Amino acid sequence: MDVISTAEVAAGERFAFWREVSTKLWVPYDLHCDPQLENGFRAQVGISDFGAMQATLLTTMPHSVHRSPKLIRQADPEVLKVGCIVHGGATVTQNGQSADLGVGDLTLFDTSRPFLGGHAPHIPTSQLLLLRFPRALVPLPLRELRRLSAVRIPGTQGIGALSSQFLLQLARHMHELSPADTARLSTLTLDVLTTALADALETPSTVPPHTRRRALMAQIRAFIRDNLGDPNLAPDSIAAAHHISLRYLHKLFQQEGHTVASWIRERRLEQCRRDLADPRLATRPIHAIAARWAFASPAHFSQAFRNAYGLSPRQYRQQGATVHDN
């Protein structure tokens, strides 16, 4: 992930620098900030390419952006953007519609129409995941999509909540993703967006079955990752959370060569492996790390870890410590 930050820019030049970054990275905007904040303004953006889609993770102090008719005439790439609030909040206005957005909420922007947005002025720092993509990538009529401009898609219920979980997970792990990872995730991310937008339009039947299936699997995986530490995480609770039958859940995983239980166990072991390799957790007992990721039995955890990685948890931690010492 490439990162652009105001941190290396002289204080008096930071907001002007950020105006230039915004124009080059997204589309031309008029940016405004409280004059008292301009000298100390701070913002950072991480950038990843997801195939034909651009993903950016924006962390910023409060300011507003305005996409005016004049700026649209100057440059109109004819792209759509979906935003997901990761931290803080925002207000958006487009096509005569306005929405106040909180953590997990989604909304759609059309860069070919005037737009006004602002990060919550009472919150020192907000974070927003923005996905930018050509209109043609979404198999939904543009006229219908424009009905969603600046409409809040709640991240607390239904398909919106499942899509939100996926996007929040994506935001948390963007810095870890390799180009190969983002290439694999590009189709899944677009499927999740398409399904969320179609559901908000109440036209889910327009989404191809394979797109719905891939989006559902992406949402299920995000849900599992969000709940890995819950010892009660099980196939029946996962199926209930996604409003599908237990039989269909098992079928989805079988089609990909897994069982639900084995996929959960592998993800938990991955988290344990990361914690054991983390020097900041060097003093945390191994049994506490195992318990954090819902391994109740230390003996069972030790055997499962050895089967997966060829070393006991203690040997793996010692090996990592040797590498760090060298």
C-alpha cells in the first residue's frame, strides 16, 4: 500500500498540499478547512489498486470537499465511489439528498454530479475507506444507482451490515495486503458492493447468482474473522447471522474445498501464529494467546499448532525471538 501524508510537509503548506493530493488522487475538488486548523492540518491516505478499482484509506482532520459544476466540466472521469466510515463521521449531500454517516455506514457518490461532503467537525480525526471504480463495473442501471447518491446505507442491519463488516475488515488489513492479495480480492470486493447497492435499491434479483454467492462468502468470512475470539462461534450461529440454512452454509464451504469448522480453525491458528511472532506480546503466556482465539484446551491447541506449522507454539515463539535478536 502506497502512503501519502502531510507529515513531511511544512505546517503552513499542508492544506494546500492536501488540495493537490485530493485532485490528483480522486477528482478535482474545492477543499475548505477551519482557518485555525490549517497550519496544523494533518491527513494521510493509503492507496491500493484492486484490479480496475482503486481503494484508498483516508485518515484526516475535519475539512469539507465540494465538487462543483465548474470542476466537473474541467474533468469528469465518469466514476462512482462508495465510502465506508471506519472511524468518526461525515455528512454528504448530492442530488438533493443528504445523509449523516457513522461508523460502518456506506454511501455512494457519483463524480459526474455536484457533491458536498464534510468530515465531522467535532471529531478530531475521522477515517474513511473509499472505493473508486468505473460505472461499467457495476451491473446496475446508472439511473437507479443515482437514487442512492448521498443515501445512508446502514452498517447495522441486513445486507448493509454484512457488507460493512467486509469493508471494515478490508480497511483494517489493507496495509498487510500484497499485490497478489489485492488482485484476488478485487472481484470479491466488487461483488460485495454490487450486492449491497442492489439490496439498497430493493432489486437483488438483478444481481447474477454467482455474484451474490461470492459476495455472501466474502461477507461470511469477514463475519468469522470479526468473531474469531468468540468460543461460541459455530456453523449454526454463522448461518443464522446471514439468514441462510445450515445446510447451505456447509455447501458454500464444500464448494471451495473446506469445511466451516476447518476454515475457522485455520484462521484462529493464523491469529495465534501472528501473536506468537509479535515481540510486543513476548511476555504473554502461550495459553493466554490460545484462549484469546478460543482454544480452550492448551494441549489441543499445541497439537493443532504443531500439525499446522511443524513446530510447537513454544518452539515457534523461540524461533521468532532468535530472528529478532539477530
